[in-house]
Amino acid sequence: MTSHRELADWLQFIGSQHHKEMELGLARIRQVAGHLGLEKFDCPVITVAGTNGKGSSVAMLESIYLAAGYRTCAYTSPHLTVFNERIRVAGAFCSDADLCDAFARIDSNRSGIALTYFEFATLAALLIFSEAEPDVVILEVGLGGRLDAVNIMAPDVSLITRVGIDHTDWLGDDREAIGREKAGIIHPTSMAVISDTEPPLSVTRAAGNTARASFFLGPHFSYEKQDDQWHWIHGDHGIDGLPPPGTGQAQFNNASGVLMAIAILKDRLTVSDADIRKGLAEMKLAGRFQVIDGEPKVILDVAHNEDSAALLADNLSSEDCAGRTLAVCGMLADKDIDAAMEKMVSLVDHWYTGGLDAARSASGEELARILVRNGAADVSQFNRIESAWAAARADASGDDRIVVFGSFHTVGAIISIFPSDNA
């Protein structure tokens, strides 16, 4: 492999270098990071873990620090349309050239060690960030926390969002086991921030026993809604007149944790209340109850598990709709599809299911069977999610709304055809 290869070639290559799609563990990536000379960053590092709310929290942190004039580096996963979304410097997607160069350097320094796709991606992000002269690095955990690739970097702030049931094959069958894995991002050098209102005991214990200090939503920081604004509270300090951080209660929890993390780092990164207001107002995150106005209205949401489906259902219930709700749904087969559908089925008038361009995709036929089992009456099934989308568009009237959800793959596929679909 040489650096002149195109990004598509590299992405195919890095996806074929390990015999498993996912394999948790830090030994491989630590060894290669050592070969690359990657060391701790000179600036603050914030690592974000959780079942739901990670992406929103990273986006808020990034937007607020950008508003304050800082050079940010942010790493997230998965992506919706292009791999470059995962690695951002100063708010911009990294270039194909930088990615190809990073992959070539990793490949030439791994000494035959079989890295997973995510490990290659994480090392590429860390390499690019190490040369970007960042003021702050923000890392989103891919899966779990304790054994996730990003955890080779000990964070200054460990932020844990809502812990729910997901990835049970890897993390455990209940919130206590899953929380124990998430809490693995808390290092002895870290300050822990917990924005889950009911954290598992495993998270509470890890924060109390391991972190330099810990801050929990409720006992240590909180918020109050004030009409169309909100007020954040930490001890004697408060910030008034904050713009809503998004739709739904969970986003206020996420935003409160973000402001706590920023307050912890105030001696190293000065952020004014005006910066926070500006950052929250300008924050954009595709695929999280993303509303595209028109006739019909389209709502895009990557909800893919029970908790996120429940949040999507709450958000839909809070909005008026003069017509019908049509749902375009594609999901991965290893998710708890029954639990997610149970949260949504009563709100949808007609379902359109389709398979995804992903190895673990459930078929449109399988999703339809599960929906009928959960009480759905009107279901149309298709081989591909794009066909399901086309059928929903053709059936929808101006007063209807189309909800696209179930996976990053689902939303990414539909976003990709918006320009040619005149949506």
C-alpha cells in the first residue's frame, strides 16, 4: 500500500485487515500508537461515552469551543455519508489527502499487527490531531469505553451520557454491566461528568472511586426551563437565557453535562456565557430529529435502540401533524428491533421497511414481520431502503410527515439522495 491510493481504496483496505469486524481491546492499538510516536496531547482532552447522547454532546462541545475562538479537533463515529465526517479540525471535515497520508503512515508502522477498521480510523484521527496544534481534543467512544480504541488517551474530562441497553453481545445484558464498560473511560487523572439522571451504580462507583472528582446531573449541576429558553445551574453560578439545545428532555440533560465539562476546564479554556449561547444556537447535528420543512415534512433520526426510539416517539408526540405519519425504517439485525418498534408503532399510520447496504442489515421482510407482531396494521416491505423511501414519497400528501429512522445507514442513504430527489 502506498500513499498515492485513493481514499476509497484505503477504506476498503482497512476494512479487510482484521478477520473480525469488531474486536475490543487496547493492546494492538497501543502498540501501533507507540510505533507512531503518539503521545498525550498538550491540550485538554474530553472523552464522551454513553448509549445515547454522545454525538449531540460532542457537537455541542465543538460548537461552543469554536464560538469561543478555539481550534477544536473532534472525532466521532459512525458517519452518515462520507468517512471524512468522523475527523474534524476547526469544525471542517479532514481532507482525503490527509486521511490517505495518515493511513499510509499507520500501515507502514503497524509491523503486521492486524488492526480493525475502527482502530485504523482512531489512529488516523490521533495522527491528524497531533499535527493540527489543537486547543482542545474531543473524542467520542465507538463502543463501550473501557476497551474502546479512543481509551488509549487518558482524558482530562470523562463525560458519560445516558446509559441504556445496546450492544449486549459485547457489553453485557443489563445497565450495570454496560455502565461498567462505559465507566472505563474514567481514569485517575480524569474529572468525571455524568449527565445520566439515573446512572447505574457501576458508573456511580467508578466515578467516586477512580476520578479526581465527579459531578452528577442533579446533585452537582442542574437546569431549569424558562419558556423558550433555559437556565443552567452549578452551585452559586448560573447561566441565563440559553437557547434550546434541541428537541426533547434528553438534549437538556446532554447540554447540562457539556456545560459542566466546560466549567471544569475554565482555567485552561476561557469560555464566556455569550460564547455558550452562540455555540448552542449555532450547533448543528445531522440525523438527530433533523427536520426538513416542506410538503410533506421530513424528519431524519438515527434512533436505533429502545431508548433512542422512545425519545423519537416523545419528540413526534410533542409536534402537531395535520395528516398522517409515514415511517421509513431500516435497522441492523443485531439490534433489539422489537423493543424499538414497540416504542414507535402506535404513532405511525403506515410503515415502509427496507434493507440496508450493510452486512448486518435486517431485511425489509423481517422488519415487516416484527412490526405486524407488534401491532402495526399497514406495512409495505421493500428489498432496499431507497425503494421504501420512494414509495413513502409517492404516497405522502402535503399535510403528512415522513419519519426516516432506524440506523445511521438508513439516514445516510436517504440524505444521499435528497439533492436528486428535490427534497
